[in-house]
Amino acid sequence: MGSRWILQGQSVAAMAICGLVLTVLLSACGGSATATPIPAATTAPSTTGGATTAASSPTTSGTVAAAGSAVASGAQPKGPLSCANGSIVALGSTALQPLVEAAAKAYMTKCPTAKINVQGGGSGTGLTQVLQGGATIGDSDIFAEEATGVDPKQIMDHQAVVQGFAMAANPSVMVNSLTQDQVVSIWTGKVTNWKDVGGNDQKITILNRPLSSGTRATFKKYALNGATEAQGLALTEDSTGAVAKAIGDTPGAIGYLSLAYFLTNKDLKQLMFNGKAPTITNISDNSYPIWSYGHMYTKGEATGLAKAFIDYIFSDDIQTTLVPQLGYIPATQVKAKHTPA
């Protein structure tokens, strides 16, 4: 299956302003983000249950990406035109997880004999698990070609959406925009106090994702221009939701989130990059470069329930409801192209 893109015409900024309120239900396991990601080679996710995060899987504490995400206002997804039976696991990117969970819930509401178990774990875990058979669908923020130890010839890419990422700061931070040079200086440890980039006299605390994170790889590639982060300087959290919570709890903190997480973490300050906000217009012409495709990988051609579910995410139903309401962008709205490194 090739990539299929659906047109939709709202900006991310406009979506937030329009007051779409998201009600997010926590996973059936009810857990917060665990400090240990799924071991890619040893922990095979459960293939039972619905759009929930298994107890051994990282979830996203207190944020968008909880199992069974629901949209409280706006158009509601209707469900697929036809149902496929069976049980599948979709895991990986916590940036893409809110959309996959919400779509899975909508699918299973219409098709109760289908079981779609959605988990996080990070892009690296998603790519590894789909290769090893521990997942039917591997969700990723990066191309398989950019992942270590992954043979892209064995898996097929389905680019479901474009997802923007932005720097998030604790509300105590008195800075609204950073240049790329300033961002590089912060993450490489050359600048350690907000006063040195036009803010208040306050220590900078950096929140990072693990090295296996596709969100981290995207931020490093497009925000840091590939610069190597200072060792031992940042705190590391295993999920995007955990990063959001830690930023909110830590005065002077800064990190990076996919745009979906700002919708339910409204207390966080979203920083502009080089004076640009992550709108559809700015992402489309690449004047705001910190974005990626939301990839859904399958081992070979998708079949059965996996194919039906991916087809559903590409459908007008999802692309015109959940995609904009959860802060993602239909990929045909973005003229710029990203390619593997």
C-alpha cells in the first residue's frame, strides 16, 4: 500500500483557538508513564484487549494519549464501512498514540469483534517489534531507514498524517521564542540560564526523550541541526506524556512535545522557533521545520484487520474529524517534503 493523503484546511493554531475540548479516558490499566520502555527483543505485547495500553507498556500520564481517547465536541467519527475480525497490536510512537487510540476506539465501537491493542514504547520499539512479530503495526515518527538495526526492505510505510512538534516550557519561563542558535546552545550546555536568552534569572532544566525516541530524533535533526546534546545535562522521560508532566512540575523546564499534547496541557508555554509558530502554513512551506510524518509500518503488505484499520485511518471519516481535532495535519496540506536522512 502506498501513502495516501487526504486534504483538510485548518491550521493547528486555529484548531486550538476554536475551543475544541478533548476528553481523554485513561487506559484500562490506569497506569502512568513507566520508567522502563518495553524491551524490544524480549517483551512481546499482549494481543488481547481493546485500545488499551498493557500493564507492561509505557503510557502517557495525564495527557492526550490515554487509551480510548474521545473527542468531546465537533464531528464524531462514524466507524468503518465494513468490519474485519481479529486481534492486532499497534505500538510505538507516543506522539502518534493519541490518534491511533482514538481511531481504534471508534473502529471497535462499530466492529465489536475486532480487538485493537494500542501501546506506546517509542518509535524504535515500534519498528523493532513489527520486524520481530511482537506488533502488527509499528508506529514511528521517523523513517525506518533512519533507525539503527532496522531493515526497511522488510516493512511497508503508511504515512498516516503530518505531526508538528514544538518546544514546551514551564509557565515560569519568560521567553516566547528561541532562535535555532539559542536552541542549540541550550541543548549543548553552552547556555544554562534563561537570562542569557532574554528571559528571567532562572536555571534551565532540559527534558529529553530516550535515544530510541522518534520525537527526539526529529527534534535533533530539525531543531538542533544534528548537534550532539550535552551528556548528563538533561532529564530523560520515557513517553511524551511524562515529558509534558515533568515540564509542568519543574520551574525553568523546557522540552519538546507533539502538538497533540498541547491540547490537554494548556498550562505549558509553547515556544516559537525562529519567530515561527507551528501552523499548517508554516509547516507546509517548511519555514517551521520541526515536523515529521506519522508512520504506521507493517511487515510486508498489510492484511486483514491491520489493513482495514489503516484504511480507516486514511479515510475521510478520520481525516476530517480526529486528525484535526487531535492536533495532527492531513499530509496533503503540507507542500514541503521530508525524506530519510
